[in-house]
Amino acid sequence: MTSSNTSSSKNRADEMVVVDQQMSLLDDADALSQRWNDEVLSKIGSSRETKSLSLKQQQLLWGGRGKGGRGIGRNTIQRRDIILPDITLEYISDDVSGAVGSRTLLDGAKLKLLSGGDRVYALVGRNGCGKSTLLRRMHAKKIPGFVNLNLQSMYIPQEVFGYGDHESNNGSDNGGDSGQDNEDEKEVITPLDVVMRYRKKNQQESKGVTEKRIETLEQELETLMGGNTDDNNDNDNDDNVNANDENHEEEIERICNEISMLEDQLNTLDGGTEEGLDLEYHQKASQVLSCFGITEDQQKTSMNYLSGGQKKKVLLACTLFCDIDVLLLDEPTNHLDMQGIVQLHALIQTMIERKAIVVLVSHDVALINSVATDVIHFANQTLTYYKGNYTDFLLQKNQHDLHKVHQQNALNKQRQSMIKTIDNLKKQSIGSKGSGSKKIRRAMNERKKKLERHGVEKDENGHRRTVQSAGGIKTASINSLDASTRKHAKNYSQLIKRSDLSIAPVPEKEVQFKFKNITCHWYEPLVSILDVGHGYPDGNQNEANPRLRMLFDSVDLRIDEKSTTCILGENQSGKTTLIRLISGEMQPTEGKVQFPSPCPTICYFDQHKADNLIVEGVTKYGSDTSSISLLMSMYPKKTEQDVRGELTAFGLSPQQASTHIQFLSGGERCRLCLVMLMLSDPHVLILDEISNHLDPESVDALAYGINNWNGTVVLVSHDIHLIRQIDAKCYVLMKEGRLMCVQGGIDSYLQSIWRQECGTVDV
């Protein structure tokens, strides 16, 4: 019996030795342990104070396993991580009264973008919340603390304006790249010029960032060398001095190696302007542009002659020639065809392989679900982070909202019980006297204090709150209210109602597109296209009979009443020209377009209408034009009540109706343009890239509105999610100029694109 006990004790002792060895090996393998200790020890004070600590005490500062986790606050902080707390973002605007003020977009928010090579952040939020403004401020480094990160960013704007004219891709506060030279307005800028200019500018920025990084490392090296000298002169504790010397030597060696590597990069950047290297980059740029669908002839053509989708492809191609840490994509699918969207997927994958952080703002739910690893929700002047794609975000958000509702209901029941107990004690105190009355009053005061302290017991993760974690004050408690709010409340019911606002989910404004139903019917095709062809003059314009470059010919199409038709095709295949022929704005070169009698009212939404609205509105109706004043000027026979009702039907509030149109977001201007069309009581709506500026919720609402409208819709769109929802009959305009019906719908067309599309060229 004794021998057995001795043997088991020895086995347990051997096991403990093995466990201790394994734990020590884990601690030795922790790359952040020493870095953490160095950082903490540097905060304590001088080296003399540091060396007075024993090795055991220094290890406790790190925390170790079970004592604070294996990382800085359970997060591994990398050099290229972006973590900026307490961000305030404001936007200057004014209304029709001329009052200028600022609108707070973010208040005390935390911007957290982690590097690592596989991070793609999708920034989502309602139209007008400030997503584009945030991206532009990030690129311009106008967010406090962003400039100190020494990171290179590239911003792809929503709209790419003409090159060499008075317009620019930059907003007033974006600091973005325009790729144009305003000094020479007559200079012809080709796609190849744009790519090379982006590369040259990126080299200059990269050189500045590298020099600044070298300067920072040299300062760290001087500090370590000085600290090492002090340590050698102090012999109070030889063991600690030797350990620190070894650590300093390793750190000095690491810094010297990094400085040497950065100096090699700097020499490469200085030699990047050689003629031979420029020629090599020209060849690679031509290859990438060709892969994005920009032909060799178009590469030598002025950017002003390219379509919006082709200009966007040129800017996307520029990212492959830039050494960037953060890629900011603002509605990158705007004006892109399906081939461009396929290339966009490949481009984002290339950025992931280059360890760049990608931040994406897009209305394309299919794109977000395909590439996003994290979703940042921009709402209520804060940023909330969710893991996963857009579908995961919706699921988690609904769960959080439901959790808050359950918390609210449980809290209300508990408070009602407390209030009932206090009321009963009040009734008992009326007839009682002496010591019994004092006990009742004491109990009643205790219940009141408990009611004021009572709040949410668990956080959104289901963890029970403690006094330490809550700072002594629970969320949604009466004690969490400020003194002025408590002073103006007359009773506990008002205090409870105001404290509930901090826990209940904030309701977002309704997203809606309510199309007014039509009352007349034709019972025949509304548009009949018979053997139609159209082209533009090509070649020498001085010829008496210039040759026509045909976009398409022998096109036959019938638009039935109450139908939904979608036209697909590549950029510059003639889609916009075809729907302009359908709308009656143009006459075909060949064939004819027939309409029934009486002719239905056809309204056409141009893809650039929302972008050109500011210039057109100010030019025609004055600089103080608001949404309501613009519509009243366009439709003088309509009453203000009718106009405001139509604005509300498309999700524009009274405040937005009285705001200058130049201060409306792209999505809000898009809604305003739709209101302009609907005030004409159309029977047929022709929509060209209608979803370019809309947020995902608005795209869903638009699809719902189209499905519930009894009118006829013809649209050109590459929004896969929208086309699927409206179940449109799809036609594709081929390169050969033929119009073909797509059997199987949008998914069949996508499969054919994926099979034939080439991959992104690696440079």
C-alpha cells in the first residue's frame, strides 16, 4: 500500500515537471512577451528602477498564461494596424435659409483596421451617413493620428470625371488622386499617362514614408545605444544588466537590419526613373489595361473619350502599379460591366496577397458577400464592427437588436415590480407611527436607491456586468442620467423612460420607394424595335459622306406592358444608346422604333443624372436651390403638398427637402432624380445604372418598389443582387452588335463571363 502511494506521488511529480517545462517553452516561444515587458518597463521609469525588479516580477508584468492573455490587451498590434480611438468627424453644410453649420457624422468613434494580409472591410450605412467623407478624410490624412501611421493609401472615387477639363475627381476635403494636370487644360491625357502618373506619385510618397521610417528607427537606435551605455556603467545587479545587454543587442541588430532593408528600398525608388525601367512599366501597364478591357487604341486615346466604366477600369488598373498599405474603394462597381466586376474580384485578391488593407464601400451585396471578411456599420455617429460578410452582418445585427429588446422587456418587468413595492410601502407609511414608520421609510429609501441603481445585468455578449466592469453605474439605470435630465423629470416614470433610450435599439428611418400606380392600359407592346441599327461617324470628318462606326444593327426587341427588361453588355457596347432610342431621345440610323397611340409617357434616368444635378440645378435655378425649390420650379402646376408627399414616398425627409442639393449625398440625389421622373406620371421607366449611389438597404427597397409597381421598367444594370430580386428578362448586347436573349437569366450570363474572363496580370 505504501509502495503504491509512493509510486503515484512520483508519477504526479514527474507529470508536474513535464507540465512546467512545456509551459516554460510556451512562454519562451512567445514573441510578444519580451516586447511587452520592454514596453511596460520603459513606462515604469529609469533603468535603475527597472533593474531593481526581479525576473519573477518582470514576468508578472507580462501577465503570462491566465494573467491577461498572450498579447497586448488580447490583441496583437502590428506596425501597419490602424487603431484610432475617439474620432470626431464633421461635415459643413447649410440650408436654404443661408445658415451655415456643421453636421456631426462621428462622435467618439473608434477606427480599427487590422493588417494581416486577409482583411477586407466593407463599410456599410445609410445614404448620407458619411461613408464617402470618411474615406476621403482617411486618404487626405485629416483624421487625427492618421498622419503619424506612415501608411500609404490610394482612394478610388465613386465618379471619375473628365481629364484635362475644369472638373476634378477630388472633393473639397478628400485629397484624393485625380490623375489630371489642371495647369494644362488642353493637354491630352491617355490611360497610359494616368497609370504612369499614379506610379510616379506613389513613388514620391513611398520615398517620403521610407525616409520617415528610417528616421524613426534611427531615433530608437540612439535611445537603445544610450540606454545600453547607462546599463554598463551601473553594476548594482550584474545578472539583470547582462540580461538587458543581450536584449538590447538583439533589438539593435533587428533595427540595423530593418534600416539596411529600408535603405535598399530607398535606393531602388531613387533609381526607378531610368528610361529602361519606365519602358518596362509601360509594357506592363499596357498588359494590365488590356486585361481590364482597354484596347491598345483606347490606351492611346484621351481619357475624355472613354466611358465612365472604362475610366473606372483605368483607375483600378493603377492600383497594381502602386505600393500601398490601404486601398480605399468608394463604390468601385459604379459603371463597371460584368467583366469589370470579375476583374475587381481578382484585383481585391491581389491586394490581399500583397498584405494591404482593403476598405470597401459598395451597394453591391453580391460583391460584399464574396470578398468581405469584416463589416463596419456606420450608424448613429459611431462605428460598429462585425465579423463576416454582409449576410453575417445582418444576422448578427438582428440578434443584437433582439437581445436589446429582450433586455428592455426584462428590465421593465423588474422596475414595475420595484415601483409597486415602493407604492405599497407608501400606503403603509400613511397609517403607521413611531418606530414602525421609521422602518417603513428606511425600507422605502432603500428600494428607491435600488431602483436608481438597477440597470442592464448582462452586456451584448451575454456576460454578467460587475461593479468594476460597469464603472459602478449600470447601463440604462437612472443613475446613468446626467444631473440636468434628472432635475427636469417629475417622477420615476419619466426618469425610466429617458434611461430606456440608452439600451433600446435606435430605429433607423424607413427606406422606401413608392411608385405611383398607373391607371391606363394599352393591351399591346408599348415599344417595338424593328431591325434597328445605330452608329456614329468614324474616320475623316472632312469627308462628304463619313463612314459610320456601327454600335449594333439588326436589333429586334419588344417591350410588353407591365414587363421588366434588363439590358446587359460590356462597356461601350451601345447599351445606353439602345435605351435612349427606346426612350425616344434619339432616332436610329437604321430601322424604326414604334410606339402605340396614344404614346405612353416614357421617362429616362440617365446614369450621370445624379452627378450632373448640382451643376444643372445651380445653373438653371440659382445657387440656393434646394430639393423642394427645384421641383417647384420644374413643376409649377404641382402644389407644395404634392411635391413634399412625393419626396417622402422616396425616403427624403423634410430636412433633406430644404437642404441645398450640393450638400446631398449621391444616394439622396438619386432619390431626388427619381422624384423628378415620377412627378411626370410615367407609364414606362427607363433606368440606366440606377443603383450606383444607393446603399444596400435602398437597393432592396428599390427592388420591392419595382416589383409592386404596375408600370413597365427597362433598365441597364450590373447589380447582380438587384437583377435577381426583380426577376428581369435579360438581354445581352454582344460585341458583334447583336442583341441576344439570355436563357437562364443573370446567373447563366455570369457563368459564361467567369469561364471566358482572364485573370489579373501580376506586376
